[in-house]
Amino acid sequence: MSSEKTLTRRTLLKSAVFVAPAGVIGCTTLSPDGEPLVQATDPVARAVGYFANTGDVPADHPLAATHSVEQKCANCIHGRGSAGPGRIECPTFPGRSVSEDGWCSIWAPLI
């Protein structure tokens, strides 16, 4: 019998049970309430030009042609209510929250 170890499907699946959750936790930042906060590196956040602070939006950003510092997630029509201190829910990022002071290119004023 060989002393060489082989990787079986069962071993791989057992390992995945422990490795997959660690990868998910490493890709999100949890707020004190346990709600994941959207990160600037998130693919959706990058696609819509999300910034956690409207004051950090560069004037030359390609998606920020109409941006002004008064535009915030807190006064956006897409905001769906509080998700904790300083955070709100946004349908653009299901299951996660955004900063009240954040901004993205799909910002629209409350009517």
C-alpha cells in the first residue's frame, strides 16, 4: 500500500464546509448589528460607482458627472429605511446596507 495521500471527493466536500464560510466572511464587513455593509470593492458597488461618503467622490469620476455633495443615500428615492445607526437599506444591494452618507450613480431625489 502506498503512503501517498489522495484527494477524494468526500475530503474535498468536507473541506469546503469549513473554507466557504471563511471566504464569505472575508468578503464582507459586518456592522455591530451583524448586517453586512457594502464595500467599495464589491462588483455591484463598482458598477454603480458607490462611495461610502459622498464627499469622497472624485470630481473626475466617469459616473459622477451630475454629483453634488448634497446627494446622499439618506435622501435618495431608493433608500428603504434604517438598517441601524448611520446605515440604510438599498434595493441595489439586497441583504446588505449602505452608509447614509454614501452616494452612487443611480442616486435620485426623493419626490
